[in-house]
Amino acid sequence: MHVPIIPRDRAFKKRLREELMKDNPYAAHWVDAVIRTAYSIMESWRKRYLRGRARKVKPRIRRRFARCKITLMKIDYQARTIRITLKQGEYLTISWRSTWFEHRVRDWIVGEVIIKDDRIVIPFKSSEEIYVRRVIGWDSNELSLDGYEPSIGFIHVDLKPLQSIKIVYERKKAIAQRKGRRELYEKYVRRERNREKDFINKLSAGLRMLFQNTIHVFEDLDKEDLVSRKRAKNRRKRNARTPWKRIHKRMSEVALTAYVDPSNTSRECPRCGYVVETQEGQIFECPRCGLKMGRHKVASINIRRRYLEEKRRKKRRARMRGSPTAMNQRSL
Ligand SMILES: [Zn+2]
């Protein structure tokens, strides 16, 4: 495999900028924003390519967008407006006054605005201090979300309602497709999406409310393909109907989350550390110490412990370096 090299020298960047400036009707800052975005797209493609996750083709964006640099925006928090400079003397003004979210973002700070063809995305940021009192390890399964935290015990979240949404719409979509009714088919696709989204939002909001001051630890599903192929197949089966990535993403938006390496989480004995070879059935049985426990429970314990161990390791490493980050991490 060849390692793609992305040119970063000053001369190249200068030439690139000059080239793009030739037919740029907008303010020069926009060109810099475009270059920055292009670099970040190339960089993430490069990383994915090196990990075998992206093909050897130039990355393309499906829908165009523009990231608005802070220097191109003027924000009036009193009037709740953002003025974006398109070119000298020409502006685009957006307001979030009287929007449905106005009260929710009071005293928050506006981040980098993204302009799309049909809409504008305004990220709002706020900072609050959260005292972490609990760490819950969550095992993401096809029909359930299974958690563990010592002061609570085991937590079981039933995901069958989400499955039934999927099954109902799979049938409806199949019928529409068989009859060749494209519009109806697309209507079902949209409805399914909406119902799924609604379920995920309610699930995340519920978990956030029930478990406050908590770090929710999940398996890092991006690392999943790296484990053996047979197990990857099992995982795929698990993820076929349950939109785990969307659930994890939503959880990150509403609560504190962390992700750990998913390998062996349901094959390692939480009592003695022995790793069993095969994983068949719902019950975990340790040949060394004799522990017998539900597989999802085993996984949730391991996921939680893995996070805590990683955190301890990082702290130790930072302390050994004696760097100022050590201080920061200790205070965290
Ligand atoms: Zn054991």
C-alpha cells in the first residue's frame, strides 16, 4: 500500500490559494476557509485509507457546504443575529430570535456556522461543570442495551420496540416496491427514519435523566472490523437492524460518553480475566474459576472496567512525564 502524501508546504499552499482566488467572487477569507476544509477532508480520507476503510479514490463531497470562519461573522447576542460577510459590502444576516430553540441557547456561544444549499447550521456551545459520580458500561446488543454500575447493579433496556418499527416498515417497503410505487416507498422510508429518530431521542433523553452525573461507556464500533472476521460477522448481524452508531451519536450529544476497544468484551471472565475461545449461547461460563453469568452482563462489566483501566493508565503515563497535563488530568 502506498502512503498518500498531502502536500503542506508553504509554496504549495500559496499556489493553491492564488489558483482559487482567480475565480472567487467572494471575500478572500472564504478561500482560506475552503482550503482548510479541503485539508481536513483529505486528512480524514487519508487516515481511513490507511486503515483500509476508504477506497483509493479522491474523496468527493456529495452536497456542497461552506464553513464560515469566525473572522467572517459578526455576532450580535443582544439582537440574536449573525451577519456573515459574503464580499465587501455584501452580507447575509440570520437571526435566531423567536425560533423554537431561542430559550435553550440563552447565554450560549455561537460556533462555526455552516452554510448549505438549503439551510444554515448554527452550532451553539455552552460550558458547564459536571461532577462525575458514576461510570456505566453499556453493552450494545441487537435487542437490548445492557449496562452495569456497582452502585446500581445491572440495567436492562429493552430495544424490541425499535425492532418492531424496523420490521413493520421493512414489510411496508417491500409491498410498495413490489407494486412499483416509488412515492409510497419513499414515504415509508421517511416515516421509518422519523420514528427511529424519535425512539433514539427519547431513549437518550431517558438515560440522561435517569443517570445524571454519569459517564456512559460504549464500545467503539469503528474499531469493530479490526477484530477477527468471524466475530465481525456476528457483530454485523447484531448491528443489521439496530442503528447503534446513531444511538451512540445521540448519546454523545446529550450526555457524557466514552468509547473503548470492543475486542473480547464478552469473552473475558470478569472475575479471573480468563479469555474463553468460543462464544456460544447467552450464558458465559468460565472454565478456570467457574463463574456463570449472562453474556451481556459480562460484556457490560468488561466495558466499564476497560474504560477505568485506560483512564488509570493515561494518568500514570502523564504523571511519569511530569508534564503540566498531569496536573490537569489529576484535577479532572
Ligand atoms: Zn474466571
